[in-house]
Amino acid sequence: MRRILLVDDEVIIATQLEERLTFLGYDIVGMASSGREAVDMARRFRPDLILMDVVMPGELDGIAAARCIRKELGTPIVFLTAYTDKELIERAKSLEPLGYILKPFQDEQISAAVEIALHNDRMARKLHESENRYRELMEIVPHGVVETDPNLFITFANRAYQRMLGYSDRSMEGLHILDLIPPGEQREALVKVLPRLHRQELPPGTWIQRACTSEHRILDVQVDWDYRKGDNGSLLGFIAVVTDITESLRAQAELRQAHDELESRIQTRTEELRAANERLKKEIQERILAEEELQAKRANLEEVNTALKVLLKKRDENRLEMEEKVLLNMKELALPYLEKLRNSSCSSIQEAYIGILESNLNDVISPFSKRLSSRFWNFTPAELKIANLIRLGKTTKEIAILLNLSNKTVETHRKNIRRKLKINGKKANLRSHLVSIQ
């Protein structure tokens, strides 16, 4: 239910208004008989509408009270008056009242005036809220927004546009767009195209141009513009969204330069790789030829190597056969008779000669016997070392120290040597036997 405050110093008129408005379904929050009382009750009740008599006694008449209420509370007002004085009407008009009711009034006149006033107030509030939302939106967008009249004089510029061009709040209103464009071809082109814009011949779109700040810096900006039209299609002005693309264009230029440099480096590198590839192909071909030559030489060397192996094998076989014959002949044909000579009665000189002869013969067959020992008796390298040390008269303990072995290990090798010499279990002296086969 809409709440109404009545202000009239005539009680009868105020009562009639109260009855009529209550009948129509309105809530009468109070009735004031003076301007001062009207201001106090408006502050206290905060009505949706005030019916205010223009002429009232006291320090505040209706117009003065209405001005105070409008300024402080913004409450919509409909004036009641029996006067048509031009000066009063002009004073009342300055407050933008929502209507007038002339005395004496009819019920239909009151109902129509109140309904129209409340409707207009609702519409005005909605329009005001819409404008506020529009302005708030324009202020928070990160891009510049500017409106002009048909002659390109600025009527609105948001904070982003002002900051972009270095102007303070509202200091841009009234400036001409041409004042923000540096002298040159773009400015002259806009002057020439302005008549066509007035006739709305050019389609809205995007322009890339330069702008001059209040500090005379030059910016590159993108202007996305459109016409502002009235309900009948008439031109009211222009609106544009302005984006500072200075850094973007600079970055694009640097990117193009970097791209060109990269293309040049790639081309140079490609040429180098092509030359290197040609050299590599040539080297590969040369290596293939060298490899074929090596293969041929390798085949020849393998044939020669095979022949040499056959010859070496045959030589080794012949050498071994000769060594065996020499050793066998010495042991079977020379040494036994030398032993018989020692056992026969000989002079001391003869015994010396026999000793020298035996020693020389042992020196001759000694290299053969070492190899033949391994061949005939199948001694391991460790057993050969230990057998040689035993032949030289070394004890088990001495052998263990010399070969860094344990006594037990040396004893094990001694048993294996006796077994391979087939004297295991016999009382034969191992050293003596080893000396005898040498």
C-alpha cells in the first residue's frame, strides 16, 4: 500500500483528501498544516508521495518546504494550489514536481493526479537505477568508454578513458574528439568523414588510430564505435569503446622482428645443415670405399693368418715331437749309462767329468722337462709351482710363505702331485722323484 503525506493549512480540504485517498486504498501517514511540520513528518514517516499546498503560513511555504524535502529525502511531490500566479508556477517548476492539483478539485482529478504521480515516480526511479547501473558498469570496465553529441563533443567519459589520456574526473566533458587526435592524416580524414557520419552513411565498426594524452604522449588505440539514436532513428551522438593497444602493437612489432630474425637464422642454419649434409654424404661414400678396401685386405689377411696358423701348429707339433725324442733319448740312452759310469770304479778326475757331463745334460733337457711335466702328468699351474719348489728342497711351511698359501693347501697339492706321479701310498721321497724326472 502506497503511503501519502498530506500538507494543507485548511483542515476541511485536508480531511476531504484523506477520506478520498483512503477510499482509493492509499495509506495516509499524516497531515501537516505548515511547511516546518511537513518537513518534520516527512523525515519521520518517509512517505511515498506528498500532496503539498503551495501557499501556507509560517517561515516555510509549500515551495520552500518541498525544496528542503526534495534535497534531503528525494520524496516525490504533487502541489495543491488555488493560484495560477506565474511566479509561483516558475518557483514550483524548479523542483520538478510530479503534478499539480488545482483547487477546488474533483475526486477524479485527485485520483488521476496521484496515480500518474506515483507511476511517474516509479518510472523515474527505475530510469535512475538503470542509469546508475549503466554508469557503474561504465566505470568498472577496464576499457575506455566515451559518448559524444553529433558534432563529436564529449558528453561522457568513464574513468578508464580519463586515466588512459591523463585527464581528471569530468575534465573531458565538452572537449572535442579532434582535440584528442594528433595533427596528421587521421585527424584530417575524420574531419572529411564527419558529414557522412551525420548522415549515418558509414556502418559502425572498428578504427585503429592514434590519440594524444594531456601530457602530449601519443598512444595507439582501437576504437569500436556505434551511433546513438533516438526513438525515431535521429542521430543523438556517438558511443565508442576505446582500448589502448600501444603495448600490444609494440609487442607485435617485436614479435614480428623476432620472427624475421628467427626465419633468417633458420634459413642460415638450413644452408649450413645442407652443406654439412653434402660433406657427410661425401665422407660416407669415401668410408664405404675404404671399408670395401679393408674388407678385401681383411680377407687376404685372414687367408694369410690361416696359413700361418697351420704352419705354426705344424712347427709346434714338430718341436714337441723333437723335444720328446731328445728327452726320451737322454733319459733312456744317455743318463742310464752315465749312472753306470758313476757306479763303476772311476778316478776322481773321471767322477768330476761325469758330474760336469750330468749337469750339462740336465741343463739341456731342463726346458723340455718343464713342458713335458705338464703334458705327461697333467699338473695344474699351482701344482707345477709347488713341484718345482719341492724339487729345490723347500719345506711345506716355506712353500706356504712363498706362495701366500696355508700349510693345509700346500699339503693338499703335495698329495695331488704324488697321485698324478703314481707314487701315492709308496715310501718314495717326493723331492727325489721330482729330481729324477727332471
